[in-house]
Amino acid sequence: MQLAMVIDLQKCVGCGACAIACKTENNTQTRARGQTFNWADFIYKTEGTFPDVKFTAFPTRCNHCSEPKCLEPCPEPKALYKTEEGITMYNYKYCIQCKKCLKECPYSSENAEKEGVAYSVISWNEVGATTQDFYKDKAELIKGGTSSPAEVASKATPPYKHAYKFKDDKPPLKGQKSKGKGEVKDVRIDGWVDKCHFCIHRIRNGEEPYCVVSCPAKARIVGDKDDPNSEVSQLIKKYKTMRLKNNKGEFLKDEEIEKSTKPNVYYIRSFKAEAQKA
């Protein structure tokens, strides 16, 4: 089995509902210290000169690659591992903060701002750095007119805390040196890496990832690509697909796929918003 996602670019309008849903579900922090902390993100491309302008939004996320580069350098007992569904999962207890996974992943960057890339699949929770410090800020955006982030957090379930805990009760995919048993705490902590886990807590409950459920255009489709009868397999077969090569917005050429990480996010069709002359 290998879970995969198909993103239909003809349906996607770049509204950002997937990104907001992911933040809501998983409480990833806001951008800080060169890290994006966005498990659902975008690459935006603008081509041409006004008024002949074309705009394209490419949603991005962890590709949960079949041959992930992040797993290779991870020291034993390997914090990163593949689940039986093909999810690239992690166990924070085994993370020794070496950041080798982040350095080797072609879709990740140690400092997205300095490298000028749109996103990073893997983010690093620096040891000793406060996570979700935004919600500890007592300053009001408009004095006397708006609440401070700290006040909002004090009057409701803290926005930096999500409503679920998850612990993997299944062994990792056969042939791995990892002991598996990854865990997702309900509050983000420092000292370990963070990445999309395919909403494994929902997958194991027979539900789709929250980014999929929240897409108003139904542009995201999830399923087992090893099952020829799945909708994902049918779409991959029906349309010419594209897969990202890196986090710079480059796509794999056909001759590069065999030696790639074999990403499992497939883009089909296309849509470019064009400015029309009156």
C-alpha cells in the first residue's frame, strides 16, 4: 500500500483553505527563525507583464516519498520511518536534533528566507526557542479595539493546542531499522523536527486528511495508488501528471523520476488566471 495525493490544478484557485485547515488541525506555529512551519503551503508563479499576466498557485505539502532522502541519514534507532500506509512518520523520542533529514530532503531548507524558497517540508523546532510565541504577545493590534493574542488564548482552548493526541500502535513498514511508534502531542514542543504526517490520526480513523475535507473545490484526492481501482490510480492513469523536484518550483522530467525520491503528490491538469482586456 502507498497513500498518495492527487492535486487537480484546474480546480484549485489558491484560496488557502487547505493551509488554514492544516494550521487549525495541527497547530503548527507561524513562520520564525527562517522556518516556515507550514505543512500545507503554496508556490505562486506570476508570468508576463500587465495586462498580459498569468498567475498560478501550486499547493505543496510533504510528498511522503517512496524513497525518501530524509530517512537515509537519520541515525539509529531512526526517528523517521515509513508506516504500513506509506506515510513518512516520526518518533520525536528518537530525534537527536542533528537536522540531517532537513538537509537531505530536496523539499526542505534550513533557512527558507535566506535561500529564497517558498516553503520547507521539514521545519526545525530549535532547542530552547519558544514555540507559538505569537499567542503570548500581550500587545493589541489596535489599542482598545482588538484583543491581544494572549487574551484570545486565555479565553478559549489555546490556539497553540489541538484537540487530539496520537500514538502509532502499529509496527513500521517491514525491513526498517526504526522501532516506529511515532507520537503526536497536543502541544508543539521544542527540540525536534516537525512535518506533515498525512493526518495519520484521521487516516487510522477512516477519515481523510483535514486539508482534503476542507478544500471547497475538491481539488485534493487521497487514496492508495497501489490499488488500480482507487480514484487516485484512475486519475494518475487518465491524466499526464507532474511531480515536484524540489522546493524551488521545478518539476521532475520523465527521465529524472527513476533516480528521484519518487514523490507521492501528483499534480494533474492546469489553470492559469489571465487578465483580460476590457
